[in-house]
Amino acid sequence: MLRLSFSLLLLAVALPARAAETPDETKKRHERVAERRKGPGIICHRGASEHATENTLEAYRAAFLLGADGNEIDIRMTSDGVLVVFHDDMLDRHLFAYGDVCDYTWAELQRFRWRDAHKFGEQCRIPTLEEVFELHKAHAGLMHLDIKRPGLDRAIAELLTKLDMWDHVAFANADTGGVILKDARFKPQRYKGGLFLDRGEVFPDAIAAVLKKPGDHVIVDDPRGVAHALGRKFAKLPAEPVARRRIEREAEKLEREADLIARLRAADDWDKPATSYPGRLMSGAAIRARARAADSTFALAAPSKDVFAALELRVRERSLHRDWMYHGFDGATALRALIERRAPNAVAVARFALWRDDVALEPVIDPRWKNPRAWTDFRVKMVVFPALAKCPGAATEKLCRDYLALADDDAKKLGPTQFEEAARTLLAVSPKAETALELMKHRLQVVRGRAVLDCLARATEAWALDALNKGAPHALAYRVE
């Protein structure tokens, strides 16, 4: 039985069938792949994710149109054996869904709504691996296979053989590549380096330095800077998705506010992490139920102060669990809802969660990792800035600036560093040339680069163009008309 508890029934439409290649077309494709392999080439990390949601057909298409030679592809398998492309271990960062890709059938995955689908809206979707391969075949593109789970290698190898695409594979994971790594048709290549972690991809000096290094290719998030350095031109990005799908809406089932509040408050054991295996399963299910309740508050037309109080309680008393997939999950979804619904004290609660270093975490710290204690709360902390981007105001701006003023060591004590996320949020809530120029002078390159990329994304607006002219005139060459 398929779960039918979601308000959208989405029917995926596969890519239009491509006519079989003629022998001459096959020959030309392999010749083009061989040229790309000579390098220096550009590989986009999860596609050109500045221009479409990561790991979607639209992001991969954008990479090629903006001068890239290929893409890094994150591969998983659904419960009914369909190879799909999705990065995260858990669905909830991108979707109103809970768990892993492998917990659901392909049909079920198509029904989940995206939290923020960017410019392609409801047409945004998780693609099948075959669709992604076909797109790379059409562009004679290179591929970095990031296989996220063991045991998928044989199915992927069979698909490569079926589509005659072994020469397209330039990289594959050493730990999960399996038979792919042993196949004589796999010819691995080397990276010169990566420019996406610190946003060096928009700075000419960083680009020039990496291009001088030994190796074949450079991996980036946005290909335009390296493409420009290599003398490549950009094509206009289409407004339409790669393949449209039909969307059938169901009547949305609304839950009573009182029921949601009761579910959010039902957490007397939040600070008593289960130790037995059955207990951990039961606790995990309860945490997920509270997370669903928090997400369900988005459907309320006008949440009462009691709803906001229940959400805040869930943040402050996020559930402890020894499995990172469940620890604090109810608190994370509650915090996102509290901020995005613009509760009166949302920013104060966000600040509390971001700066929290709680001694209560000691029993659930995973000894395998040598991170500071506060990192155990990363699921709650990592929703703060993306949610605050939808909550403009002086308090949000101050929180962002306070974080951006932290020293590296102080930020690392709080959790995984989020300087880039703080910069993105500050510019989202204060879209002004003055703010952009402030960020372009920050001590960290990742912050400066984020400001450049966000101004490029809004370069049709006078303030953004003014900031680029004053703070990063070289980046004007990266504009896509």
C-alpha cells in the first residue's frame, strides 16, 4: 500500500524518448567525451546548484550551458529498486518527508512536496539515474559517480553498459565503487583541486592557481569563473524544466490546532535517551511524530500563541537520541516552523539554539567523532540560517552579523561553521549594496564569494549591480544575460 497522507499527488514524466543514436552520432559523442577527458575540465558538484536545486536535471543542464564538462552525481536506490539521484542521508532538508530514500518506493518519492524548490517550483523533482545518464549522454558529459550506499555498483555498471557510457565516468567512490572500479572500461582521472568549499570559484587568483596544479579537472559549484578563465562562452538558461510533469492535487487534510499542540507537547522523556534497541526505535518514532506535527503547523492559517509556545518548548527541550537521524529532529522542525511563521520571539529562540552548548548532550555524544560537544545538536543548528532568510528584520540582521563577527575557533565550538550561510541570510534580509560590500570585505573568502554569487543571481537589480561594480568588477564577466 502506498502512503497517501500528502496533499500533492505528483506523477513524474520521464524525459522524452530520444531517438537511437546513429553510428556516426555515437562516434562523435565518444570523440567529444575524449576531448573533455583531456582537460582541463570543469566538474560541477551536484550540478550548477546556484541556478537550480542540487542534483536535479535542471542543475545538471545548467552546468553544461554555463561551460562545464560534467557533474558529480549522488546515487541512491529506492525500496523498489529504482536508482535515483539525491545527496542527503535524510529527506527532510529538502522535502516535507522523513527518513531515507531507501525507505520509500519511487512512486512515493514523487508525492513529497519540496520545502524550497527555487525557480522551477512544483516541477522540481528527484530524477532517476537513467534520466541523469541520458542527459549526460546528450551533452557528451563527464560523470563523477558518488555512490552513497554500498551494493549499488552492479546495477550502475549494467546501466553504463546499456547506455554505452563507460568512457563518461571520470571518477567513482573508492569505498562503494565495487565492480565499477575493477572494470577495464573504467578509466579514472584526477582532480587538480576543488574551489567550492571556500568559494574560490569566483576569484581569478584562486582559479589561476588551481589550473596550474597537476591533474585533469577542477570541481566547483558554479562553473562560470573557471569557464571564463578557459575562454568558454555561456548559454542562456531555459525557464522551462528539462521535462514537465503532470501534477494532480488532492484536497488537503487539515489537522486541528489542539491535536498538533498535544502531539508537540507529548515528550516527557525528551531528556531520557533510550538505551535498548527496541526503546531507541520507539523513541525515534515518537520524535518523528513530533517533527511531523511541527511541519503540519505550516497548514494553519493563523497559528495561536499556544502553537508558538508548543513549538518553542520543542526547541528548548529537543529530544535526546543516540542516533543522529533522530536526535533533535523534533527541535529542528519546530525551530524551522517557529521562524518561518514569524513567531514574535522566533529570532531569540534561534539565537538560543545556535549558541547552545548543553551538558545534557553528554550521554548521546558519539565517541567516534572528536568534535566539540555542541556539534551533537547540529540538526537544530543547521536550520537556523535558511529559515531566517524568510524572516527579515533588525533582529535577524543582528544575529547574522554577530555570527559573522565570531573568530573561527569560537564558531567551531558552537557547531559546524556556518559563515557562508550567515552571509547568504544577511544579504537575503538586507538586499542592499551597502550590505553586499560589507560582506565582500569580510576576512573569510567563503563569505566574500557568497556575496559575489548572490549579487550575480540578482544582477538585474540596481543595488546588486552597483555592489558588483564597486566590490567585484571582475565578476561582471560571469553574468548570464
